Amino acid sequence: MAKGKGNVVARNKKAYHDFAIEETIEAGIVLNGTEIKSIRKGKVQLREAFIQIRNNEAWIINMHISPYEQGNRFNHDPVRTRKLLLHRKQIDNLLGQTKQQGSTIVPIMMYLKDGFAKVLIGIGKGKKLYDKRHDLKKKEAKRDMDRAVKANQQS
């Protein structure tokens, strides 16, 4: 689990909606040229991104980093495949868990930590429609209880 997250740049809100996240891992990311400048400006989208393991290496696919405005010819492809930096044991653990039925690896958030871009990735199972409805009902019930408590405290 990643402790002491730095400046959060982007969150994947759909990750917790679509998946039941069981475990999280912090990973570094290999960037080219002006990508870090775009990340520092917050021009990142994780919504449709996912993680694959190919040739015993972890890759993040479909993560969109907008081109840097002042980058001119040194700009990068916004949705190129980027390598994640993980230890061999972590990659083996991810491989073992994804071989289970229904498990997948999704990026949860990107943040800056000590000047480096980090990605928090989660291992989870896809939720069914009724699971999503159940979570929404629990969320609404909690919100109603909090409102009632607040109203009771004010009166």
C-alpha cells in the first residue's frame, strides 16, 4: 500500500465504481520528454486506462497525457503505451492474481512524490450491476444519516 501520497494529479473514479479493489501497489512510470511537464499541469486522464503484463513487464495502455503547449516538435504521442516500474516479485504477484477468474489490474490515481510521477494501481474483480446498485444505496443511506446527525446537532 502506498503511504504518504504526494500531490494527486489524476484520479480514476470509475475504478472503484466498476471494480472491487482488493490490493493496491505503487508503481513508477517511464516518461518521455515533455510528458512530466504535462503531468505537473494536471493534463492526465486515467478513465479508459488499463494495465497489461507482457514479456514479464507491466505496461499501462490508453492513459492520455496531453501534449505540452510549449513542447513544439518535442511533444509525445498522447496515448502511447508506457512502461511501469515494478519489482520482479510484484510483477509475479500481479501475474498470479490476474490468472484468477475475473481479476484485473487498473490504475487508480497518478500523483507526484518527491518529484517523480507515481501510479497507484489496484487489483480487483469486476462488479456486477446489482453490486453497483447496492453500493449506491449504501452511499445514499450514509449521506442521509450524516445529514440527520448534522441537523440534530444544530437544533
